[in-house]
Amino acid sequence: MSSKHIYKISFFSQGKVYVLYARRVSQGGLYGFVEVEELIFGERSAVVVDPSEEKLKDEFAGVKKVFLPMHAILRIDEVEREGVAKITDPGNNVMQFPGPIYTPGGPSKGD
């Protein structure tokens, strides 16, 4: 019996740290992007609702595939079970990689 892989993806977006869970993560056809498919949101009872997870659920409603820029990704972990998807402030010890790391066209001919 094969087990399904579950990935925890942490990345920067709009000055916040997003944490999502998904079943498929791959380097896709778009250069410099990671494809994330089959997003997982916890099925909670109607009595207990996590507002941050509900916000993410609404933001990604109807999304089949997310393309994340490589420089925005903090880490990708394979985990045993999904946790709570959330959006948090980055704190003092987390910084986004500075500047663009992909330059179109390479070095100029005058160099």
C-alpha cells in the first residue's frame, strides 16, 4: 500500500510568510518557478474555525496549480501529515533573498 506524499511549503508573499500543504510539488516548465498542486486544507468541524486557514482557503479557492518564484521559497518539507495552513509575519530573523537572481539575456556584449 503506497502512502501519499504531503509537502509543507513555506514562502514569502506580500511581506508575509505563507505556509501551505500540498500533495504535489515539482519544478515545472516555467523557468525559475516551482509548481505546487493539490493544495490541502484541514477539514475542521463547523464549531472550530481557524480564521487564518479560512483566509487562505478563500484566497486559493478554485486554484488548480500555484507557481511560486524560487527566490520566494523559504523551504519545502515532506511531512507525515498536514498541519494548519497559515499566514504569519516574518519576524526578525527571516529575510527574503535580495534582488532578482534571474536576469534576462545574460551579460551585455560591451563587457
